[in-house]
Amino acid sequence: MNQIPGTTGRKLRLGVLGAGMIAIVQPGFLPGMRQIADKVEVAAITSRTRSRAEGVAAEFDIPAVYDDLTTMLAEADLDAVLNLTPIDAHYETNMQILEAGKHLVSEKPFAQTMREANDICELARSKGLLVVVAPADMLRNEWVEARRLVRSGALGKIAFARVQSSHAGPAAMSWPADPTWFYQAGSGPLLDMGAYGLTRVTGVLGPAKRVSAMSGITVPVRRARGGPFDGLEIPVTEADNNVLLLDFGDATFATVDATFNVVGTRAPEMEIYGLEGSLVVNRPDTMPLPGQLSLELYRIDAAAGLSGWVTPRTIGRSRLVDRIATLQRAVLVEHLVECLASGEQPLVGADHARHVLEIMNAAKVAAQEGRTVSLETTF
């Protein structure tokens, strides 16, 4: 019997599909892969442009370059594939990877429609394959702890939450590549930024039951600021300003923004309000007080004579926090290795990603038709 990838002496053999920016930048995948070379061998790469793939292979010591995914799957000895293609290619390529019997790590969103998401989930289950989907937020210690505190009743009955996960958009960020695509139909901040906030709030509070939304195009033309495309005028054909209202049932609500209009903020990433306490997840880069931790808890406990802010002693520099800071997106590949070794399902798996996708798609309908849309999936 073949040894399971991730167990002692057996590295996971990984193929990479896509050689663009998300593969090579420091917060991307390949720089962090060097830190887990004892667990993962990046064995092959393919991209739409072979010369691009060859350059990335030379930089990151990847031994084999292929002209296309079909050839890589047929000829390379792989356990898993990392899919870094554009959004509109995710479904077809993810299905092809799973059909070939390979485990999958996919960038977000892993599909565009619910039919596509269902196909991926069903195929993975039928073949006994694991699917790990970005973003990696719910692997971070502060989000694991936030979920534990909420579900243990530390805040009492949850009333509502506020989630902030947006930024000013690539056109405002000296983006190193042409940022036009982010503002075109089929892309936009709902799919790009909304995935983060929606993954976090559903990861902590559980599946949502209904969604309503307001969406619009802030201005018809954006102008790139800084970077090699400074001054480029970008027609905006996808809503670049979205606010969602989620209903989790039992009068528990949450607001989530998904916009390219946050030029600066000191807002926490999430605030959760319950009848017996409040929980704040601060932004890592804007801690307002010296020594402040990423998570703060306000508790009311009449029996204990307690009313005030409490520092959760379980929060600190845990392995997960350190690993994500070191590995960046490569932590998703490490998580796949760990799940294969332990036999556990991924914490950032396909069913959760499917629920987030359903919310995003339902929010578009809700905004266009001015109504609340019920949700069907869970995780």
C-alpha cells in the first residue's frame, strides 16, 4: 500500500496550475512553499504562457514544466494540484484535477455557480479526495478562538455582528499588473473581498439562512493610482460597492461590506454583540493600543461581579498564527498535508466555500430584485 502523503518520510508531490502574481509574490504561495520543503515537493508547473512558467520554475526550483494541465496530469507523478487560474477557469480546471484523482487546493471562489460548486463537492466525495479552498482565515488562531468563544456561550445570545474586510481596490494600490479585470463583469469586490468577510462570519456564527443586499457602481470610470499602470482609465462594469445583511435565524444578524471604496480604516475586522458580552477581532495592522491583542472580549457576569474587557488568555502567538505569518497562502497546502496525515476533513473545505459562494450569488439577486433571498446550503 502506498504511504499517505504527509506521513513520515513521504512528501506530498504538488503540481501548480498558474504562474501569475498570486503564485510568486511574498504573500502568495511559492515563497512560503520553501518553508515546508520537508513536507511538500513542488514537482511540476504549467501556465497559459510556457515562458512564464519556465521563468517561475527556474526561480523556485520546480523541476518540470508542462504546456497544459492535461499533459501535467497525465505525465507528472502528483498527489495534489494547486489551482491559481483566473476565477472563470476555476470550475473546469478543478473538475479536471479531481477527475484525475488528485487532491485540490483552489483559490477563491472555487466555482461561479451553485451547479458548479455542487459538481465539485460531489466529485470530491465520490473519489475520496480532499479539497482546500482559500481564504485561509479560519485557520488563524484568533478566528478559531472567536468561534470557540461564541459557540461556548461566552457572549450569551448573539444579536448581531459587523464585518469589515474591504480595501480601496487594486486601482488604488499601485497594483503591479493591469487592475482592469477586477472592475469587469464576472469579477468585482463581492467575489474578491466578500469571500473574506463571509468566510469569517459564517465560520464563527455558522451557516446563514437568508441574505439581502444593496449594490451599485460608485463611479463609471476608475483611474489607477501608482504602479506601472498609473493613470489608466478603467471602465467599471461590475458593482464595486456592496453591503450585505445576513440573517442567521433566531434574530441573529450581520452586516458585511464588499467594496473597493475603503481607502483607510481603523475598524475591527469583526465585532460581535451578545446579551452577555461583546467580542472584537482587531485588524492585525492597526492595533490601537500598545500590547493590545488581536482578540478582545467584554463580559457581563453578575454572579462573578464582572463587567468589563477581559483578555482571553488562550490568545497569543500560537503555532497557527506563526505558521500563517511565515507561510502566507502556502499554509493552505500545509493544511492539506496535515489533513491527509490525520484523516480529518479540512477546516477550510469545499462545503464551507460552497455556502459562501451561495451567499455571494444570492446577494446579487437580492440587490437586483430588492428582496431577501433564502439560502439552502450548509456546512
